[in-house]
Amino acid sequence: METLITLTINCGSSSLKASLFLADGQRINYCYRQTPDQKHGNYHAKAFEHLLEDLKTSLRIDAKSSKTHTLLIGHRFVHGGDIAEAARLIDANERSRLESITHLAPLHMPSNLQGVDICTQAFADRFKLLQVACFDTAFHHTLSELAYRLPIPKALDYRRYGFHGLNYANIAQQLTQHIGATANGHVVIAHLGSGASLCLIKNLRSIDTSMGYSPAGGIPMATRSGDIDPGVMLELAKDHDYHALSELVYQKMGLLALSNGESSDMSALIESNSAHAKFAIAFFTRQVRATIGAYAAKVGGLDAIVFTGGIGEHSALVRAMICDHLEFMGFKLNIEKNQQHATVLSNMDSKPILMIPADEEAEIARLAYSFSHL
């Protein structure tokens, strides 16, 4: 009898996360985080080695009958390019297309593709193997031209894509159960982690987002700059070739630069007593707060705020600093609930402030399952 096993692969900028969904309904989660001494070298290849070793027990199936078991693997792809589909089956043509757009997200796409190749090598001889690409950009294809258009000549064909869409989609599906009809209003979701962005949704659909053409834009991140004066980039381009400038933008800016090289890790900055660390935290939270305020101005007010991502879920200090000046918009953080990392963080007399853990794997599994009949 054929059984279906679903594996999700989520290669982030600083971690490899995976979830195994077994036929009996059991879910097993795996996470391999990058350590400071792994900033250089092929970190994701080593992480995959650990994952494949850990999967051996759960996937121990009689080799003679292995082809009667379908292994459905959903891969998170940070960039899907111009397509609107949330997921696509990875065949030779699709893999070639994905390789052709790696320049759009150079910090992520190579490891996303590497995951496909590693899984093909590890599982193709043992299972009926289906691999599906699930795109972070797809959730934002509902943006209007006002939101996605960039103020450059249209013929250049650059646009705002937006990212973290798999997590935004997963949270949008949960919002009604938490805040009822308010979920259909103007809600800001703040995905704060090593990579960070904000998304403004209306009727559970993306209508604006902070990341733009690439995952380097928007608010500052662990080592990515966020939005920066184009004049600065022009000056930097005088002294840096493309590869050196790319390294600078993706690996040497953000919290790392703001803390004067102390750390790119928000938890380490919070534990530090240095003036540089405190400045980096203040800068980051100010920019997040400014983006929330900008969204309120664009649509005439907000109905709810949701925190998610590693920082958004685990840092009470960051959430408090962001919400500190938002009472004029009707948002009042409950100090005790915030310290407890509760789901509802707001006071009774406040508009909803929520904390919902990121679960991109659940959304990847849902999207991948639609291909299970093939």
C-alpha cells in the first residue's frame, strides 16, 4: 500500500529548518542554526549532512518496498521571479528557471537550489520523489501598482517583489480565529528575524510590504542594510566591484554595522551593556516603528499589529520599544503579557497586538500537498 510522507525544507540566511509530516499524522521538526564560526564556508551543506543523518531513523523503510512510498518535499524558495503561482513542481525546466534568477536573492537562492540537489541525490533511488518549490514572493502578487512600482523608468523593468510571504500567508490564515472580523481590516505583520520585513494586509491579502526588489531592502536586518540612500551606493560603487559591494550589502551592514561590528545577533546585543549595542537596538526599533506609522498614514489607521519571526517572537524588549510610541494610534502593550510572550500582548482597552510564531513549514507542506496526486 502506497503511503505519503511530506518533508519541508526551509533554508534561511542563518538556519536550516525542516519538518517531517508522517502518514500517521506525526510531525517531527528539525533546526540547525548557524554559529558565529560558520559565517564563512558552505554552512548549509554541513547542515544538510546533519539533517540527512537525523532523518535516517524516521525514514527507515524496507528498501524492497521503498518505491511504493511517495516522498513529497516542499522547498522554500525566497524568490519566484515574476510568476504569481505560490508553488511549482520542480522539473528540469523549473530548476533551470530558478537558477536563472539566483541573482535576485544571492544570499538565499544558491542554498535553496542546493537543497533540491542534495535531496535528489539522497532520496531519488529510495522513493517515488516529488519536489515542489514554494515561493516567498507569491503572497505579494496582490500588490497594486502604487505599491509595487519603483520611481525609476518603467522600461528598466524593476519592481517591488516582497518576501517572507510563506509566513505571512500562514499567519493570515490564523488571524480570524484570534481577532475575528478585525482580521479583515488593516493589519501590520512584523516578521522580525535575521531577515526582517513588514507587511500590510487588508482582507488577509498583501497590499504593501517593506522589502522591495531584493531581500536587502526595507528595514535594517542582521547583516543587511535595508533601504539606503542611492547616492551612498553610487559612492560605494566607485571603490567596490559588484561582488565586493554585494558582500558589503548582504554581510557587513545592518545590526552588525550599527553596533560597530559587535554583533549581528539581536539577542547578543540585548545582553550587551555597550553603547554601540544599545544604539543598534534603538535604530532598529525606530525604523520598524516608522514603517508601521507610514502604513497607518497610507490607509488612514491600523486595526491590529502582529509580531512574528525569531526577534518578534522572543524579544519582549524589542516589542516594547516598537510599541512605546504607538499609543496615539490605539495600541497599548500589556507589560506582563509581553514578558510572558503571550499570544495576545495588548491591554483590554487597546487594539489587538499579537505574537504568532512563524511556521513557514506548515504553509510549505500545505502548498506541496496540492501536488501529491501526481
